[in-house]
Amino acid sequence: MRSTQKIKNSLLNLCLVVLGFTVSAQNLNQPLPADQSIKKGVLPNGMTYYLHSTDVTKDVASYYIIQNVGSVLENDDQQGLAHFLEHMAFNGTENFEGKGILNTLEKEGIVFGKDINAYTSFDETVYNINNVPTTPELIETGLLILRDWCNYLSLTDEEIDAERGVIKEEWRTRQSGQMRILQQSIETMFGGSKYAKRIPIGDMDVIENFEYKALRDFYHDWYRTDLQAIAIVGDIDVNEMEKKIIEKFSSIPAIENAPERFVVKIEDNEKLMYDIAMDKEVSTANISFGIRYDKSLKDESIVDLAQGLIDNMISSILSTRFQEISQKPDAPFMAVGAGFGDMTRLHNAFNVRVIPKPDMQQEAFKLAMAEINRAVKFGFTNAEITRIKAQLSNGYENQIAKRNDRPHGQIIRSIQKNYLENAHLTDIEKEYEIVKVLFNVITQDHLLKRMQGMYTQKNRSIVVTGVEGKNNLTEEQAIQILNEVENDETLKPYEEEEEVKSLMTGVNLVPGKIVSEKANETLGFTTFSLSNGISVHYKFADKNKNDVKLEAISDGGKSLLKVDELPSAEIVGNVVQLSGLGEFSMTDLPKVLAGKTANTFFSIGETTEAIIGSSSTKDVETMLQMVNLRFTKPRFDETSYGVLMQNVDNFLTRKSKDLNSKMSDSVTTTLYGNNHPTKRIFNKAFVEDMSFEKSKAVYKSRFNNAADFTFFIVGDVVKDDLKPLLANYIASIPTTNLKENWKNNAVEWSAKNVDKDIYLPMEDPKSSVRIAYKKEMPHTLKDEILMSALGKILQLRYTEALREDEGGTYGASSNGFMVKEPRSLAYLSISFDCNPDLVEKLITIVHKEIEAIKNGTVLQNDLDKITTNILKEREDSKSLNAYEMASIKNLILEGYNMDAPENFENIVKSMTKKDIQDMAKRLLDDHKSFEIVFKPEQ
């Protein structure tokens, strides 16, 4: 767009003049400083590869293949085949027959769906195998799988036919009111382009009936070396890995006379495009306004970086403004999101998404667009710009501090953007040096010109999610509203108070003392006893750099509340969050915290309550200040409570027709009855029993004595820096000598064995199955591990029997665990969606597999897989600070050392098929259960 180019030219001139560069404009258009830690190469056959060494998780690597191939490339008779082909990559290759890839990896503790997965989008298909041990054998295996995925899929008739049912069940699982809304409005969303006709899941008529040749043709045309990149990230030797890649992948032949990999451009529209969509399962409205503009795929330069910063600043400032408005009781919307974002390969968009209050669509849209036009006409204040610069600078500083701790997925996402969209792989430290200079010269005028240049009259669209029988926003009304706000001479610039106060404003802080400290040699942590009776268990850990975590835990929870307080306890978190903290409202608090990385929140569970905090190393003081205020000066704002209750009313409206909400509520009423005092569903009667005063009382009762909490601090903060902060902010909290214990208020199901079919109206028929077994038994560490193992083994069995053999479900979830409080019991749950015609057959298989284990049919191969997985996951977790936190908490709160071999590793390694059988026997002996099946209303 011309306006965009004008802004770029303006910024280029700004860079030339103000940055003090003596180089030419041509040099300023050179790519940004490159991230030298990522090695990129291209083989003679056109394949691209990326390599990055990181030990963020020790002794493992992740393997990705990025196919520059998506559903937009499909012919009419291939709709859904890009996604179908993704599935087929797990159903037989040259070196891994049938389910060979999954079987090979699962033996190494790598789990399908969690560590092994893939996705298909409009423009790309990406496969991943995460956290594979870097033994020589498994490096070879990982590379061999990538090689097969590149060019050697089997695509047998039998496997293709077997997968048709799985795809159909994935479609069935994903179908919902919101998906049908998308299907109705996608033509307008994508400007009538080919994107609108290529939703990746595809056309089920095509899926059920396509000829084998159609899939093979798509595979031959598009899965080719010039459209493929492999990426390997992890604890690897980059040079050695590069040699292996050159050796193994160079021989893959390039496709001759291949079709052009076209990119879809959405044609300009001079007139606003409007659409409205409705669905019987969607009962609340939203309005999406967008302005589309072109995106360049050329190499990024300093000018692009500057524009990206400005876009980010505008998005953040608008978000803050709309959040502030939404906290006013008379606001016609609950929330508005506005800002710049990706759209397609060749397009970005400025989007405004409005969530109106009931029957206020017109008012909500008008106010939202008036605020956008306020920014278009007057721009932003210096205070807003200064604050967002501080926030973005803090973000850069945190990224730099954590640059060696980036998870594999984060690195891969930047690699994907580079390969698919030519986004630059930038050296973050050098980029920040440029950013700091840009921040010195980016002014109000630059942001104003960007808003004005973006806010064009062409390439506009509005998509309304309407509600049947309501006063929905029409096309004529939308156009009239836009005309009114764009020509409103009464609009005035945004104003705000620029004074910045201290977070501890209004607090009479009387520091306490650390009266003793004791070292735990086994786990390497220190216990500080404070003068007010609080104990803090601290350990320095820098496995995650620049990251500090705090947890303060106390017994009690909801078990100590009165029955009439329980509804208010359900929303107390929202009440406190919307109220702010200390002297500051929810909208003022972020201004006080601008440029800092620190946050706290709290939770009230069934038997415990907790305050959770996190911060960067430099902002530990701010985190501890916030913890202090959580105890000493929590904020309760009745006006905010009123806004919350308006949002709750809208939530009730939304869930009234939502299918998943109906299922969840039906499970509750089936198990506990319609009028159980402590097991109520979230409905109008429940909401009527909530009150502001009771929410306030609930919070104060649970957090009135910090000495009843056990504090844990683990992370990248040294002891000598932490100690004075503990004395100032934690030892200063007033406390009492009272200690609380939780009560056993456990409630039984309405019957020992519940078996019920529930019929619900559905737009797209499906059955949803919920099965559970429970049994009271003493808790032991071995039984806890065995229950987990039982659930994992059943997950393997159900994936094979229900998904692969029957094609009856996209996937069944099986989870086994033990709980200690309020009663010690073992619990096994199974759930899945399926074709209503197959529900009885699949349920029979579910019970048959459990009975088989009870009767001794446990496959050694399955046990080996899950044993390896449990050990591997524990080992991988040791690369994180969170492991250190869990170790200390288990020792202090549960009384055992989870690091000791006899408490974990020895138990896992000694598990036998007989142990699993015995666990299943004990669970099923005089057990309680439910089997609730949801079916479409006839």
C-alpha cells in the first residue's frame, strides 16, 4: 500500500538523520543483524536446513520438517488432502512400515500427540518430534524419519482407507457453533479469495470418496525438496549434524517440471465487505472489523524493524485504552481487542474485535470505532508512549537474559517465520541496540502517521457473529456508524494523569528480621525463619536464567468455608483481579508496573489456598511488594464488582446454548443431583447467591494470616540480594499464631455405579463418552506411579483399538492418578467423541481393554514404552527450575525426597506386568464408577 511505503520512507529518512549513520540509504535497507547461533544452509536439491545447539533440556533434540505446502494449494477434488497427507506421514514410510514411526519412538518414551505431532494450515504443514534423546542411534532414527517424511511416504490403499474414518472423526470433534460461524463467514474474512474455499480440515465428501490418485498427485506435486526445510534444535554438535544432513538428504531427487508454488493474493475491495453469521449453539455476539494491507516478503531492514515497533506500540496502547473503558459500568462492551497482526502469506491486517454486552451491538461498535478514530485524529500521549517504550525495553532485556534458555518450540517458530515468510533471524542483542536508538527518535508524530496511513477506506471488512431474534448490527448500520465517527467533530484527544506513584504508596512498612537460617544439605536449599513467624524455603537455581518463582501455600481452602460462601468463592479471583492492588485500580496498576516483569495471583482450592508469584531477577523486589500487598492491602472495588456481574450475566447467556457447557453441567447433576448444596452448577440461581461482601470475606478469611503459609522461593536470585527484601516485605507482614487444617467435606456420587444416556440437541450429531472408576485406598508412592502407568497403558491401547483399528474416534483420553486429600483414592477417567452409530461398540472395547489388564493381559511392549516415558519425562524436567521447586515442596509438605531413587526411579524401573494387573484388580474390586454418554436428540 502506498501509505505504508510513505511511512517506511519517512522512517528511513529519520534513521539516516538521527541515528548518525554515515552510510547510504541502500545500506540501511540491508537485512538486520543475523542470529549467528542458527546455522542455515541449502542443499543442491533445493532443500533448506536449520541447526541450533542449546542445552536448555539436556541430552535431547527436537526434529522438525517445515513443508511450504498447505490447503490453499489443493484442487477442488483435493479439498482436505493436504491435512490427510499429514496423517499419512504416520501411517507408513519406506523405512517404517505401518505405525512403525510411532512404535519406534514410543519405545524411547516419546509420546504421540505430546512429543510427536503435526499440523496443517492454509500455507504450510509442519511435523515435529520433540525431545528425542541424543544417543547416536536415536540421532540416526530422527534423521531417517525426517528423510522419509520428505520423500518416501508409502500411501498404501489400505492405510488411506483406514485413515478416512479418523479424519471424519477429527472433523466431528472439531465441529462446534464457532466452527460453523467460521464456515459461514470465511468468504468475507478472506476477501472472496481461494483461502475461503480451503479450510484445512477439508470437505468430508471428498475425504470419504477421493480416488487414491488424487492424494498421490498432491504428494508428488508439492512434497518436494525446494519446498521443504528441516530444522534440528537441541543438545547437538552443529557441525557433525550438518555433515549427516548433507550425507542423508542430498540424494533426495528434486522434482523436475514441478508446478509453481503460487501464493494467493487477496484482491483489493473498494467497498466494505460485510457478513453476518448465526448458529443455534452460539448465543452471544461479537463484531470483527478489519483493514487488510499488503505484507512484503523481502529481506527485513531497520526500517521494517521500526515499523514493527510502532505497530506493536499502537496495539499495546489501544489495548490499554479499551481495557480502561471496559471497566466502566456503563460501557456497552465487555472487551475490545485492537491492533496489527498476521493474516496470510501476503497480507497483514489491522483488526478491531468487539465483544458487546447483550442487545448493545450498535452502541458497542460505535464506541469502539470512535476510540479508533480518536487515535487516527489525535494519536497518543507522551505518557503512553514513554510507558510502552519501557515495557518493550523490559521485554528485550528479558529475552536477552533468557536467550540461552529459549525452549525448542520458540526457536523453531522463528525458523518457520524465516523459511515461510522470509522473516529475519535476528541477533536479539544487536537488534536491541538498534531499538534503543529508535526509541530515542520515535515520536508521537510517527505513531499518528502510522494510524492515519493504515486507516484506509479500502480493503475493509466487517464480520458479525449475530444472535437469532436479537437486534444484530446490520450492514447499513455499520456503514452509518463508521460515517458518523469518522466525521465526528466533537472527538477530543485522549487525556490521562501522568504522575507515576510507588507501588507501596499508602503502606506504613515496618521491616521485620530474619531470625535464623538453616541449610538443607540434601537438596541444597536454605530455610529462613522470620521475626513474624513465617518460614521461607529458598534455593538459588539458574537452569532458567532471569526467572524467579514464589509459592506460598496454606491448608484450608474451600473446605473451611460456609456453604453460603461457596458461590462467592467461585468468583473471588475475578473480583480481586478487577479491583487492582493496594492504592491502584486495575487500569492504574499496569502503569505503575510499566517496565517491570513481576506478577502475583492467588488460588483457593478444595483443601488449600496459595499465592503464586514470578519475576525477573531485577524485579524480585516488586514481586515481594505485591505479595506483601496481597496480605496487607488487597483491594476490593464495588464498581468493578458490578462490571464483573454484567460479564457473568453474559457468560450465562453464552453457556446456555454451548454444547460443552451443557455436557459439563449434566455430568455434575447426574453425579450429585440437581440441588446439592456444595456441588452446584454455574447457573442463574448460583449467581444470585453471590455477593460483593461475601467475596471480600472469603478472601480475607483465607489470606488473613501469612504465618499459616509456607513460602517457597526458587530461581535466579542470590541469597544476599534476597535477604534484605524478605526482611522488608515478608517479615513485615502482620501475623497471628493461628494455624488451620482442612476439613474432609468430600461428597459421594448419587449412586455407587451410575450409567446414563443423556440426549441433547446438536447441530452436528456426535456422541461424547465420559467414563470413570474410583476406589478409596491408602496412598503410597508406588500406587501413585502404578495408577499413572495404568492410565498411560490404556491410552496406548485405546489409540490402537479405537482410533487405528476401528477409525471410530479422533482420539480417546485415558488418565490414571491418585489423590491424597480430602480422601485417599485411586481414579481412572476415559473420554472420547465418536460417531453415534459406533458408540456402543467402542464402549464395549473400552471395558474389554480394562478387563483384559485386570485378567493379566498386559503387553510387555506397552509396559516398556510407558516405563521409558515416565523416566524420560522426569529426566527432562530436571533441566528446569520448576523441578527444584517441586523437590523442596515435596520434602517440606509431603515429607519425602522425590530425588531419592527409592521414591521414584527404583519404583518405575521395577514395575512389572503383575504390578499393573494388581493395580487394575484393586481399582475394580468393589469400585465406584460412572458411564455417561451424550447422544444427539432424535
